[in-house]
Amino acid sequence: MSRRRMAMSEGKVMLVEDDSEIRELLMLYLRRHRYEVIAAGDGEEALALAKKEAPDLLLLDMMLPGRDGLDVCEQIRRTCDIPIIFISCKRESEDIIQGLQLGADDYITKPFDPNVVIARVQAQLRRASASRKASAAYLWQDERLEIEANSLEVRIDRKPVSLYAMERKLLLFLAGRPNQVFSVEQLYEQIWGLDKGSDERTVMVHIRNLRKKIEKNPQRPVYIQTVRGFGYKFTENK
């Protein structure tokens, strides 16, 4: 995808739907509204793509071959808090409630008007954006750690912390996306600007150094946590 098209994108949407006709229809509408679309046809593919692509929103069919949408929703909710919208032919209240209780933000029943789906996507992304902007003065703030959004100054117990450039970039990237898990490869690409030949040691050394500087106990980190089998995240729990 060209840089120009990426710049015009309203966000990255992952669509998980095993019905090829419905999938193509929704992809068409989403792209018309300038969304970057990543598509998957089953649950296993969806989980792999979510880990790799870090989408802004997930449109998820509930009934999928193999691993169903409920399981996919539950797995994704363990690692990130992106908006999730279920699309399903199930109309019973129990099914809708089950989906929402697993962490979905909205539920659309089939058959649907594609324009309604677009409106729901826009609403969820606006809500997510407003939530991020609500704490614009501080990228992060709790009783111990402060990261100012404008000056990008980092303080521990109100005292400035000296960080190297890449340490600062890594911390700002993670803290700006709380509770979202990133693989070593994703972090290397985002911070060092390379998408091939990633060096796992480079990321791990910077994570270790950051923990020494901002964690009370680097061996038991509170802020930058390891999610085994996935990567790293900046925890939102205060």
C-alpha cells in the first residue's frame, strides 16, 4: 500500500468473516470510507493477523470454522483493548449478552445494511479516540510515573529520568498504546524503522534498561510487562 493511501486512511480495520460474499461486500464499503482493511476467513488466521497487524478495530463474525468468534474475542481481549464489533446471524438475547460479556463493544445482526456497519465502526473509533484525548496533558500519570504529552519529559517520583533516545521512543510508543501487546518484530519495525532482519536482542536490551530506570523492582515490572508467547505491553492498571 502506498504512503499516500496510508496517510489518507481513517484507521485499520480487521474483518473476520468466513462468507466470502459478505467479506467482499464489507471490504468494499470499508475501503470506500478510506479504511485500511485486513481480512481473515477463520479464527486461527484472525489471531495471527491481529498479533501481526495491530488493527484499530475488529469486525468479527461469531460463527467461524474451527475457532469461533467468541473464542477469538476472548483471546484478543487478553492482550489489547481495541473496539470489537460482533456480526452474527444469532439474534437471541443470550447470544448478544454472551458476546458483550466477553468484551465486545457492539453487536450487529445479519442481514445488515452495510451503511449501518460503517456508522457503527465510525462511532467506536470516535469513542476510542476521545478516550485517548481525554488524558492529552499526560501521556501517562500515576502516583509514581509521569510522562508529559507535550514536553515528553519522564519523571519518577517527580524527578526527571534520563533516557536515551531509543529508550524514550520505546517508552512513548508503548505508553501511548496501553494494554496493547506488541511483538519484538513490531517494536523493532516501529522504533528502529526496519521491517526485516529484526534483532530480538536490541529490543530486549532496551526493555531491560527501561525497566531499570522506571520500575521499582525491574524483576517484577509493573509498567512494561512481558506477555509470554506474544511480546510486551505497557499496563494500564493503576
